[in-house]
Amino acid sequence: MIEIWSKPQCPFCDKAENLCKQKNFEYKKYMLDVDFSREEMFEKFPTARTFPQITIDGELIGGYTEFEAKVRLEE
């Protein structure tokens, strides 16, 4: 399962969600200040400095750029 840890007004978060929709991937989107706090974000992803943070089956992939590259490699 793909999880997108997102924040409002984030173009790369939107791009990650759109890529999931385009590829018919099952995903869950979590929104900052609705589903999690900044503190929870840094507990879960201590090295994260950007949004989104994306996991696949619990494994951190990184941000949108890393996610897109992984999707393209697996095509």
C-alpha cells in the first residue's frame, strides 16, 4: 500500500496523488494538521525535510522525485 504524507498547497503532493490515480495504484493520503502533526511527522521520518514523504508497504521511498523514478523503473 502506498502512503502519501502530504500538506495543503503542495504541488508535489498533488503530483504524487495524481500519479497514483493515473496508474490505478491503491494509496492512502495523510494530511498535515488533519491526520498528523509536524511532531508526528518528524518522529516517523526523522530525516524528512520536504513534502510529500511517500512509503510503499511501510518502506520510505522519499519525496515525489524518488517516487516517480521508482514508478518509471517498474514500468
